[in-house]
Amino acid sequence: MLSFTALDIARIQFGFTITFHIVFPAITIGLASYLAILEGLWLWKKNEVHRTLYHFWTKIFAVNFGMGVVSGLVMAYQFGTNWSRYSEFAGSITGPLLTYEVLTAFFLEAGFLGVMLFGWNKVGPRLHYFATVMVAIGTLVSATWILASNSWMHTPAGHAVVDGVVVPVDWMAVIFNPSFPYRLAHMVVAAVLSTALFVGASGAWHLLRGRREPAIRKMFSMAMWTLFVAAPLQVAVGDLHGLNTLEHQPAKIAAMEGHWENVPGQGVPLVLFGWPDMDAETTRHRIEIPRLGGLILTHDWNGQYPGLKEFPREDRPNAAVVFWTFRVMVGLGMLMIVLALWSAWFHWRGCAHESRALHRFALLMGPSGLVALLAGWYTTEIGRQPWVVYGLMRTRDAVSLHSELTLSIAFAVLVAMYVVVFGTGIVYVLKLVGRGPGPHGLPPGGDSPNQRPARPLSAATELLDSPSSFQH
């Protein structure tokens, strides 16, 4: 039978909660920027299609924003409940960075969110657009602080360890630590890709059902052109991120590539598929391309980088997991490029809105951005193990001193609540997407001047059990 220690349960719970949470901020970041672009285009061109799409996606943004806030609170509380020894060790770094997020990003979003969601008929169009832009900037600022904190855990800098506790000595070095720029760029582009694929799948869904109105066509076209730009950009960003990881976390790169040892005078091959065996210290059933792995990572035909055997066993991440999560991310990324090129070709030929094969592929790829994002996150976080702060604190030393029973009960309750709360929210979002943009693009919350919504979810007024959601 499987038996789990308190450390195992705490790690599983953190992985479970972050899996839910990271989805919502990613869509929030992408949709906020998308809404700013739509409203800007409406102010510029006065095309009602942009106004219709703005009000439609504002409803989905509102629901997603609410779920992101709730899931984020659970994430923050876990530092004190399950990882209190980490908080004691590095709280002087993590605490201020999370506080800066609240003081800047959260207050910025909270200050303008109400105007954005409910002020369409209450303020002027330019002020309303300013509020939308501020919310979009707020989502990016929030990502900046969160990624600064997480990146410091991977590449700690600007600190000293005094009496067994981390003390910041250079906040600029803490924030702009060596991996921060690459992680931030990688995450933001991933959020844009995830949103583009989500929006594109929504457009494809309605095109497959015979809806050809301008809003549906515009929604699909904008998503595919965004994908055309962002997917190749992510490849370039990912390459830079990989080179940075090789410099600072070479064991992670070796695990990602299933690379165990170098052969003198030979470049490292690229292992396409295989199964890393941690006990036997080899990658079984490998299918590889000679020298390509070294060429990609070192930009040298005869390039080599450290293999896993060069690191003590206790310092190696789980190569089997990291190897495959990385390939899921890369494989889906390649499919995104295929979809982008296919769509661009059909747009050039003038038949992108008529090809059912293209629409089916876009619909199938709808969740791929989020799946790739999660796979990349797992690669990053599991690849950092066994360290919670790389080179400074091991994960086993960071967990709170709770019993297995206590953590198991807490985790079971958490799973049940997540299934109910976020399951309902996700179903509601899918129903909104299934309904699609209406013909008039009414602002969320209706036009009543006396209405005073108290929360973001008030922006979405559709009933969950509406029978018309999927009948177009």
C-alpha cells in the first residue's frame, strides 16, 4: 500500500491548490489585456463588434477574477499552516514581496475594477478605458511581485543568512534575481497564449455551430493572430530561460533532458522519448538525436553540460516526472505553432472562417495553453527539488510539524470544497462561453442607474441553469 508522510501530504496539497490557482491568474492576465485592446479599438474605430466582445468577455473576466482571489487566499495561508518553518527562515523575503503585491497590484485592481465592470454608463468613455487599462496593468504588476518571490526561491540573491534566518541586504538584487526576468517573460507570454487559445476555442465552437456574425469571426481572428505572434515568441523566451536554468540549476536541466553522463569528445544527444530510471541511473528505451541536446543548450556542436551522475543522489530532482512534464509543455507548444501557421495560411487564402477542420483543431487546442502552463510549472517546481530555497533550505526542513492525520483531514476537506466552489465556477464560465456574445453587447450588470453591485461576480448576471447556453 501507498503510505505518505506529512511532508508528502503537504507537498501534494500545495501542488493541488497551486494547480487550481495558477489557471485563474493566467486567464485574468490575458483577458485584462484583451479587454484593454478591445475597448481601445472601440474608442478608435467606433465598431460595435469591439464593444460587443468587450462586454461579453468582461463577464467571464469577472467570474475568473473572483475565483482567482479566493484561490490565492488559500495559497497564502498555506505558508503559515503547512510551511511555517519556511516562513521562519525566509519570511523576511517572502512577506514583504507579497505585501508589495497587495499595496500596488491589488489596490490598483481594486480601485479601478468597479469602474471597469459597472461604470460603462456612469463615467465617460475615456475614464472607463483608463480604468480598464489600470486593471490590466494591475494584473501584470501582481505577476511581477509573485514571480519575483518565486524566482528568488530558485536563484536566491541579495541576502545574508544570520543565525539561521535569511536577512535581505539588497532589495534590488532580491527582486531582480538572476532568473526573474526570464520567469516573468515566460509566464506572461504563457498567460497570453492560454487566453488566446481559450478565446479561439470559443470562436471555433460557435463557428462550428453555424454562427457567422461579425463578433464571432472577429473573436476567432484576433485569437489566431495573437497565437501567431506569441507562440514563436515563447520559443525564443523558453530558449533564454533554459540557458539561464543551465547556469543556475544544472541538475534540473539534466533531469529535463534525461541526461546522466557525458561521453568524452561527443556532444550531448537530444532524448526525444524515454523513461529515466532513477535507481539504475539511466534513461531506458531512449529515442535520441545525436548532439542536438548539447547544440540547443550550449549553442556548440560538441557542447556538453553536467549529467545527473555529477550530482549526489540526494540533490537530484525526480527525473521521470520532470522529463515528461517538460515534453508535454514542449509538445503542446509545437502544436500551438502548427495551429497558428495553419490559421495564418487560411486567413491569407480567405477561408479561415469556413474550414471546419481548422475550427475543430482550434477547439481541441482550447485547453492546451493551460495544460502546457501547468506542465511547465510542474517542471520548474519539481525540478527545484529537493530544495525549497535552492542551495539554502531543503523542502523536508521547511514543512510544519503536523501529523499525517491532521494534514490528511485538512486536505480532504480542501479537495471537497474546491470541487464544489471552483467546479461550479468553471461550469458557469463554460456556460457563458457556450452562449457567446449577444447581438447588442449590453454592459454587465444591466443599465439600471440605481444598481450598486458589491462584488465582481455581480457583473455576470446569467443564470447557471439557463437552457439556452448551448443551443446556438
